[in-house]
Amino acid sequence: MQIIEKYFTSLSIGQTNQFLMLGPLYSFWNQRINVISRKDIEHLYLHHVLHSLSIARIIRFRPGSVVIDAGTGGGFPGIPLAILFPDTHFILVDSIAKKTRVIADIIRETKLGNCDVRNLRLEELTDKADFAVCRAVAEIPTLYGWIKKNILPGGIHDLKNGLLALKGGDLREELKPMERGWKVFDLNDYFEEEFFETKKLVYVPKSLR
């Protein structure tokens, strides 16, 4: 938890307790289902929780907004963001039923009242949202093609509604097919840990120029 409190200093007691619960909950489930890499479970708070929360260094979701976690996998980045933004509604989507069952249990145990879980392919999703977030689900052009139908136009945030994708490495080739208007944030500008050295957040607005 120290790594979370290092960068997020205004957590309530309730939020701190919810974050603290994630460690034992993911350890419990990871012994039964490979929710995240088993060799990575000891780095849960840095590699998964804080990495998810890095989105909050770029944008603060406003109360009443809706965010889709596209291909949530083990619940990242959706669950940590839902803890941090209790007045924002999160829709966590994944096509693998055993993972959505785990996510639903973690949501119940942590008493997260601002989350829904959908066991669907992204192409089947009909919910509408201000933003979609994800971690390395697919290449950006493919992912954007799947999810843009679910993103509402306009927006009330500093960034216009769109896609926020956590990625790593050199993205120049991946982003070449995209029209101009996207932006890449280097996360090592916001965090001093070596883990973030090659990590990036890609923002693609609903309406590209």
C-alpha cells in the first residue's frame, strides 16, 4: 500500500481499506484461477494497481461520468479506478466468464457499488460511456474500432471523450494507421519507479481530426 499512498495522498479510510483488501483477494483467487501472472502476484500493487491508477495522473473522472473497462481481464484498470473515483460508474467487460466471476466476487467483497460486470465480447457491448480504458488488450487501431461505437461524443472533462489505453514500448508503427489527434503520455514523467520507464498512456479522442 505504501506505493499507492506515495502518489495518492488524499485517500479516505474506506478507500485505503478497499485497496488493502485487493492483496489477499487476488492472492486467494490467483491460487485457483490464473487471474494475473503467478510470478507477478508479489508485485500486485506496483505492476497492476498503481499502473491502473496512472490514468488518474492524466485525467480525474468527474462525478456522474461513465467509464468502460474494455477487456478488463483480472479487473485492471477498472477496479483500482473505481475505488479511486467512487462517484464515477465503471462497466468492466471481458469475454472470459471465469474472469468476470472473479471480478464480480472482488467487487462484492470490497463493496464497490459503482461497478457493473459484463461477460461479453467488446463487439457485442451496447453500453455508452464517456471514456473507455484498457491495458494492452489489442493494438490501438483494432481496439478503437471495437469500442468507438460505445463512446459518447463531446465531454465534460479537460480531455474530450475517448479511449485511454495503457501500453508499453515503441508505439510509432502501431499508431501509424490512426488519424491525427491522438496523444501519448510517458508515464515515467509522473512516476519515479523503474517499472514505468517504458510505460505509456495513449489517448484517442472520439472524434479524430
